[in-house]
Amino acid sequence: MRSRRLAAAVVVASALTAPSPRARAADPAPLREVGFGVKNGRLVVSVGLQDLFGPAERARLKSGFATRILVRAALEEASSGDPVALAVQRAEIVYDIWDEKFAIRISDGLGAERRTVAATAEEAIGRAAVLLDASVIEAVRLHPGTDYVLAVRGDLNPISEDLLVEVRRWLVQPARGQRRLGAGDSFFGSFVSIFVNPRIEDSERQVRFVSQPFLWGQVPPPPPPPKPQPTRTHR
Amino acid sequence: MLARAGAPLLVVAILTAGARAAAAPDSPPDPGAGAGIDAAATPAEAAFPEAPFGPHYVIEEVRVTGNRKTQTSLIVGELAVLGLSPGASVDASDARVEMARYRLLSLGYFLDVHLSVIRGSKRGAVVLVVAVEERGTLVINELFPATSEATLFWGGADVSEMNFLGRGINLGAGFVASTKPVVPGAHAGLGLRLHVGVPPLGGPDGVGLSVTGLYNDGSEFYRASGDDSDPDPGRFVATRVKRAGGVLTAGKMFPHNLHATASFREEWVDATLPSLQTQTLPNGSPGPPIDFMINPGSSRVGTGAVGLDYDTRSDPVLPRSGMRTALSVEVGTAAFGSSYGFVKTVFNGSFYARMPRGALGFHLFAGAIDGVAPYFDRFFVGDLDLLLPRRALGINFSTQPAPSFLLHSSIAAERYDNYAGRLLVEYAVPVWRHKGLVYGGDAFVAAGLFAMANDEDTLSSPSVGLTGDLGLRLDTYVGVFTVSIANVLSRSSF
């Protein structure tokens, strides 16, 4: 229970201290405190991304259609930036306009799925936009004495690759009145009349951050399941 | 103890180590840290479960809000294409809902669009509410500021209102005006365009109609003396040509990204030729008569044309894969009232291949004219060579010949020809994405060959030139800008 409270504290604190979610890929990723631990021989992480939802997004949770949250967390070697492992969590929130409850479906990178119900929007966000003991990698695969960071990206209503392609095709349809590239025009034309709507990005809202760096234990890593051992850590 | 209890063993940031720990709380660990998150993720990992989730609805009514300008029928029609109309069933997690949102956004009329449902007459029945936030729809299509040795300055713009009267009507206007060129006998140029395009009749997949009106009053330049590579405006003579007319075009989108058009063009032309109509050769001896490629006095151009456009590019602005090919055939004949009889065939193709750090593009252009076309319908060297100024609204303001980078090339002599081809290879590397009003930027380098010939006799040995460019292509809020070496060399902007 204590660990649950600690996890919750990290999740809430990290969300409260988070910068604006408008930061995009090109901006330096800000720092956000992430809880690391070992569970059943695997590195697990906990962090909140509730700031993916602004007031407008919270209000739209009651649209009656699914709101999707995609969280990707890459464990990287701090020195090289090389990704070591990737954790994914997909969550959907649907408000039932008759029962007036929020249904939540969450699945992870391995396809495991769980469903739950929330009475309020805050509760629904708290369950869907949070990584709580999310499994990242077997602890034995981490190298003692190596610095790691966790790079996290959360997307609200991410647009799929297929739909993005379709959208881009709509943009180039001459019938939709947005293009004037004629047969004789230069493809290197100085100024092409394609108007790209600013909302057509790869998601409606995005949060990016990196964790504080951590040095994996100088001591032997914990043995794998089924007999997980308490893990000593360094400060 | 925690593990024994079966609870997760959570270690809150206590793995932070040593000296690094002291610096960590206030600053990111590394400026580049976290950059790998995009590379590490794959589309498969981002894919949500396909199984429906949430309630199942039957749409009783589609209600549109926030559209002060855009017609409701236009929005409802876009949804109907996806099957979101009264009587239809839809799941709470139905992909068509998101698709509808982006389909409406891609019209360019709205800043934002959101779909929701409210209770209908009974449980399971809903009213589909489409809330739109309209945006300004005035778009800059082209800017023309430039200068050349022959014309001190020409400038203008081509702008469009994409949602005129809220009916999805595309109303565009363009103008270009110049100072008086220093070529003997030349007049200041003026070009005007008015374009109206209506949404496809019968819904988004119907037939779209557009009309373009044009008025040009300008001069074209012809070499009267000097070497082919000499750009001195004093060695040219000028005609004065007025053109007035228009083009009516019908277009339809077909499945598989195929778009077809048919158009009809009618123009009235009035040409005043200079008194000097014979060329003087570089050695001072009289040369052949100058071919002005236009009938003196009044004439007409009447043509009918068909075109096919096939587009599978991954992105219209900064493509990474796919292709775009366009083929058009235009016929000028007395049956359309034309004083000029010709058949003009143009093929344009671009093919893209994804590379480890960017994309490779191959751009092929080929055109042929059979018969006698007026000069403005022929292939102009400035439209082929990236290093020369292009025509603005169909008017040329430069006497600059194409540079002859190849030995024994006669490309400098070519200006308007009946046959032209170009092959360009371009390598583009993304520099950044998502940065304020500049959505993306690609650095690119392009190189290629172009060839021109005026008749079938010279078609077997055409004049060949080298061209290329190096710069940045910026995808911005208001359009696509190119900042490149060619901009500088051709003395034209963007």
C-alpha cells in the first residue's frame, strides 16, 4: 500500500509540475520525475500525463465517442541516447450518455487488456493517462553502472498512419480546391498553394519529457520470477 | 518486504545516482535525450484495438453548429461520404468519426472540428453534433517579386478565398505588374487572373467546375543581334501582345487517386510586331527573319483539353514515398475558333523513394507540340531551367539565356520551343518538424538535365542544359516557401 501511495504521489506530482503540453518534437524535452522500480524481475515505471488534457479536452470526454491516449516510453542509455526498450500503453475513454459513466479500456504493448469504469472525468483521466508500474524491460538486461533515462511521449487522439496518409491525399485532391499544381507546373515551384491545416498533425495534443537519469545498480540485478528478491538501489 | 507483500517494489527516483543526481532535478539530463522516442516507436505499437468499444448508436439526425459562414449542406455532405448520415449505425470507437473530423479539417475552412452525440428519442438513438470553428480562408498561392537585367522590377501576388460565401467556392485573383523593360519597343507588363471554382456538383465525389479569366498586356523579347549567350536587352526587340479570355474546366475525382479534367479555352489575342523583323548575325551580316511565334494583329486561340492526374504521394508538400503523374493533351483547332492549329501533349511525373535519412525524388517532364502554337503555349526555357526566372502569370520579363554548362551546348539559343524534356533527381533530408508556424523544413539538393528542340529536324539532337538547385523547402502556415540558390541566381523570391 505504501508503494501505491508513493506511486500515486509521483504520478500526481509529476503531472502538476509538468510544463505546457504544446511542446513538440523539435523542442528540448523537459525533465519530469519518474518513479522507477523493479517488479517481478522487470523494471517498472510510474508517471502521470494528466496534463494531456486541458479544460477543453476534459469537456470533450463527454462527446460519446472514444478519446484515445497513447503513451510511449523509451528507455535510453543516457550517454548515447540509444533506445534499450519501449513500453506502450493505449487507453480509450468512452462516456456513456445514458448511464453517465466513463468506460475505460487499457492495453499494453504485449496486448494485455483491462477494462474499468469511472464515475468522473478526473477519475477516468487518472486511470487512462497514467503509467502505473508499467513494465519496461527485464531487469537482468540492464547493465550495472550504466546511466539510463526514460523518454516519454503521450499523444491524445493520435492519428493512425493510414489515416494520416488518407488525410494527406484529401489535401492534394484538386476537387477539394486546395491545389493548383498543373501539368506544366514546376515541382520545385517557388510557392505552392497547398494549405496545411495546423490541426492536421499526428495527434490533437502531445506531451513529451525525459525522466531524471538513473544509474542502474552497481550490485547484481534481482533474479527473475518466480522468486523476486528485494532490490537494493543507489542514490 | 514490499515484494513479499506482492505489492510493486517502487523506488521513487532513488536510482538517481551520484554526481548526476545533483544536477538532475533542475535540468534535462542531456539536450538530445528523448529524441529516440519517435524512432523507437512503430505504427504497430501505436495501433489501438480494432474491436468496438463503448455504446452502439443509430444516428437520428446530424446537427451542425458553429458554421456562421459555411453551408450546413456542405458539411453534412462530407459526413455522408463516410456513411455518417441519418439512419446509419456507428460505434463509440468507430474510426469513421475521427476520419470525418480530419476530412472536414482538410477542406481548409475550419480551425477545428469536433463530433459528439446527444441523446435521441430513445436509448441507442442519437443526434450527431458536428461543432466547427471556422477560420480565415484567404490563402496566398504565389508571390512574384523579382528583377532581371531587362526588367528592373516585377511583382504581384495570386491569392484565393477558399470558402467564398461559405459554399466552398474557391475565388481567386492574381495580378502581376512590371516596370517598363529596357528592351527597345517594350511596354510595361500587366497580367490579371480571376479564378472561380465551385464544389463538386452532387457531393464531394461529383464533378467540380472552375472558370479562369485572364488578361495580359505585355511584351515578349526576341533576339535581334549578338551572341546567343548575350543577355544585353539592347540586343533584343519586343512585341506587344494583349490577351483576353478564359478557361472552363470540369474535373472529377475517381477511385484510386485518379483525377480527370476536361477544359475548354478561348482567347482573343492582339499582337503588335516591331518594325525590325530580321536578325543580325554576330558577324554583322543579315540573318534570318525573326520568328515571333504569334500572328500579327488580331487572332484567336481556341482549345479543348483533357487531363489525368494520378497521385499516391505520402505527402503533397514533403513527400517521402509514392508518385504523382499527370498527363494532359490540348488541341487547338479551327473547330474551336482557333487561328492556331496544334496538339500539345505534356507528361509530368514524380516518383519518390524513402531513404535512410530522407527521400529520393525523380522528376520527369516531357512535352511535345505538333503544329503551330503561339509562343505563350510553347515550352519556355525559364520554366525548365531552375536557374532562370519563371514566367509570372504567363508573362516573361527576362532576356537571360540558359547558362551553357556543357561543352558545345546550344541551349543558350533556346527560348520558346515545341519539344522539351527534363529529368531531375532530388535528395531531400528533413531538417525539423513541428516548430511554430513552420510545420517542417527539408534541405534538398537537386540536379538534372533538360533538353529543348524546336522542330522534328532538331529533335534527334536537341539542345541540352544542366540545371540544379540547393536549399531549404519550408512548409509553413501560409504555404510552401523555397529558399535556395536558384532563388538568388534567378533573382526571384521564394
